[in-house]
Amino acid sequence: MDRFARGQFGVAYEARADLGELRQKRIANAQRKREEAQLDALLVWKDENVRYLTDLRPQLIAGKTTALNGALLTANNPPILFCSGGERDRAERTMPWIKEIHTIPIIEERSLIEGFVRSILSPVLNEHGLSRARIGMDEANTSLVQFMSKYLPNVRIEDGDTPLQHARVIKFPEEIALLEEATALADAVTASGTAAIAEGVRECDVAGEPMRTLFR
């Protein structure tokens, strides 16, 4: 791939990053790091780790970035997604690479966490042969860890954040190209907004100038 930003829209007349291929590369990379850490599975809740494994772009709620969505990566299956009902509807319509989705509550209130572990997480782990597994988890509240210990006493919780940090830190060529595109867009917006600032110019006019510049 050449080293310049081609733009934010998909076109048929240029070779762009193949996002499906990139997704498979990321999953394979995460699997290698999981194996190196001698983990049977990865259970992640941090937005960046869920995004890396599933490509979910979720609705965000301030202060709840590790309480809304999760993903489970096992040795022989595509990533399994845990998400809200609203996210599930969209994922089922637009993300065919996700083969297994489970609707969950916000992982915050204690009784809801217990219900999730008892009625959703435990059956999923049992179905995938992980009732006695070493599972790497990136970040979780105390209640989730406590209820996993109660309902999954033979599961050993290990560090799952470090393997995914190691997976994400080295970028694929496609990721570099996408970063360059995003940076170029941000630079253009900043430059056009800065150029529009002058005495007597209204804030709303400055805010609108970057969009007019991009679509001229």
C-alpha cells in the first residue's frame, strides 16, 4: 500500500484497505497473543479491546466504558459479542461476521451482574468447554469477579489486557493507512477552522467552515 490518505469513502477505482481481511488479521493476531499467554480464552470489556475483536462501534455512555459491551475470544470460534439490546439489533443487521450475540444488562448494578453471570456467561462458557479454563480478562468491577468466582469456581481469571495491548501496539499496513486518512481529515478540519477565525466572525460560522471546505 502506498503511504498517503486516499479519502474516507469507499470507491471501486482504487485499491483501499480490505476491512474484512484486516478483521481476520486482528483476530489471528489476538489468538497468537492469547496462546503465548497460555490462556484458553479472552473475555474483554474495554471499548478498544471489544472494537479490536469485533469491530463493534458502540453507543458510548460517559463513565461506563467497561460496563456496556464485552467480547469472548475462544480458541476455535469467531469472537462472541455481549451487548445491549439496541446494539444487538444493529449488529445482527450489519455485522454478519459475528455469529453469536448475547444481550446483557449494563454490568454495573450488583443484582444484574449476578443474573448475567448466572444465566448468560456461565452457560456460554460451559457450552464452549471453558468451565475449567484459564480466562484472560482486561478490566472488570469487583462484583463481576466475585460472581464469576461463585458461579464458575473452576475458572481461573488471568490478565487478558496485556496480550491485547501487545496485539494492538504493532499496526498492520491497513491500519496505518486508515490512521493516515483519519489524521488528514482532522488536519483539514483544524486548518480550515483556524483560517476562518477573524474579528467579527460568529462561532457558528467558524464551526461550519470545515464542513464547507471538505465538501467543496
